[in-house]
Amino acid sequence: MNIPVRIGMDTSKSVFQLHGVDENEVVVVRRQFRRAEMIRYFERLPPVLIAIESCGSSHHWARLLRSFGHEVKLIPPQYVKPYVKRGKNDAADAEALCEAVTRPSMRFVPVKSKERQAACMLMTVRERLVSVKSQLSNAFRSYAAEFGIIGPAGRQNVNSLIKRVLDDDTLPDMARDLFRLQAAEYAAIETRLEEIEAKLMKWHREDDVSRRIATIPGVGPIGSTMLSMKAPPPETFRSGRDFAAWPGLTPKDHSTGGRQRHGGITKAGDSALRSTLIVGATALLRHVRKGRHKPTPWLAALLERKPPKLVAVALANKFARIAWRLMVSGGVYNRPIAAMPT
């Protein structure tokens, strides 16, 4: 049997579809393996190029297959889809991967190390806890409103509302028991969130790139940590403009026939990172509007011409470009985007 030189592998929890070709582009492998069979197959196979879709567990398989001596490329699923000839099944996906990996202009996802994977897990656990905390606070407010107890808006006022509700003796016993249950759950989530954020801040202080990115006004430790954790190597991008396009902070392009038409932002890449940068930009603009910071001429002119939300996205785009420059060249940011008034 001819030995393959390139293999596309469609992964799942237990069944793996392989499509391999030899040096003459003749198909020599087209079969399914169970998990253990697939591992034994690649252990015995001479080094080949393997293409895998970037998805759940793909980084694990990339690390494992590299330990066997193979070259592994991770491809975003949206870049593989155009090479699927017809239908949607595992065999067609594996064949498309085998074809897509040969394209000179194909973009690949860098394989994360175990340490980088753990750091990203720290961020996603925090996101989940923040979401659960918001759900609990909204539910508690809604239930309290049903009994005529209204509290001021804001996360900082949730605990005072909880205390008011638990101290109200006019509530039925069943309602008080349920409120106590939710209050205990909310306190437990707050404790866990504090532990995760302490670990996150420790990681931020120990990471040189994250500390330098945090010098950009409006980014903060959360945004800088996410950029340091999740961004591909800066050398992957030709410019800051390309880097800003990676999290989806550039406009959609509908240009044709010499006529340029731009739409809203593409929303490609990492949605959590994009929203964090936009939230940071919105917070900075809030300080500018209240007179706490003096904007640069570029930002002042943009605020005069454009609505605040659009300016926040443009400012987040600027954050991404500056972050890329700091990652490439080193140093810290020392040019004001919005400075303290003199």
C-alpha cells in the first residue's frame, strides 16, 4: 500500500474519518477509525502533514500527533467549507481538509500549549461565572419586584437589595426560604468569582505582554490579559490593521466595480475579546463626556461627526492596533488617547 504524504482528519468524540493522498495526489487512505485505532495508526505511520479543523479538542489532537513526529495544521472551519464539493458528511469534510491545507494563501490557527490552554480556560470560567451572577441578580430583582421591593440599578446595589428582602418579615415563609436559597447561591458565585479573578490578576502581573498592553488607556487588565492569552503570534499579521480585523473590529466590505460600500463590523474572530475592547472604549468615552479626560484631536473630531457607539468601535479598533504594535516592538504605550485635563 502507498504511504500517504498528506491526510485530512475529521474529528469527533469517538469516530475519526481520514482522507489521505500520496505524492501523486492519488487517494490511498479513506477510512474511519475509532479513537484507540486512530492513535495506533498515527504512531506507526511515517511523518506526514495532517490537517484538522480548529474545533473542540483539536489542540489536544494537534499536540498528540506532533509528539509522534507529524506536522499538524489547524484550519478554521469557515475556511474549509468552500472545499466541500457536495453534501455534508465526515468523508467530504476530511477530503476538503486534505485539499484546503495545500492552498498557499490558507490561514492556520496556531496550536496552543497546555499552559496556554489552561490560561484560556481561566478566562472562559470567569465569563461563565459572570453570566451566572448576572442571571441570579436579575432573577432576584424580578422576584423581589413581585412583592413590591424595588432596589436601585447596578451590580453594586444587589447585596443591599438582598439584605432588605431577607430582613422583610412581611413576606410569606415559602418566599423567604426561596430568597435565602438564591442569596446563598449568589454569595457562593461571588466567592468563586473572586477566586478566579485573583488567579487572573496573578497571571496578568506575571505576564510581560499583558502588563505592557494594560498601559493603553481604556484596555485594563481584563482586556490586556485576553489579548495576551488569545491572540495568535503578532508576526502572523502584516500590520495592525490585519490584527484589528482578526477579532472582527473592521467594517464589512461590499465593494464592486470601483464603488466602495462598507457596512457594520464583521464580528469575526473572538466575540468575548471584541466586546471587552468595546466596553473598555465605552468606559473611556464616558469619562471624556463627563470632562474627566481631555480627548486627542482625532477622538474629539470623531465624537463631533459620529454617534457614540460607532466611536466606541473605532476606539476599540485603535486599541487593537496599538496592542499589536506593543506585542511586535515591545515597550509601553505613552501617547494619550484621552488625557487628564490641565
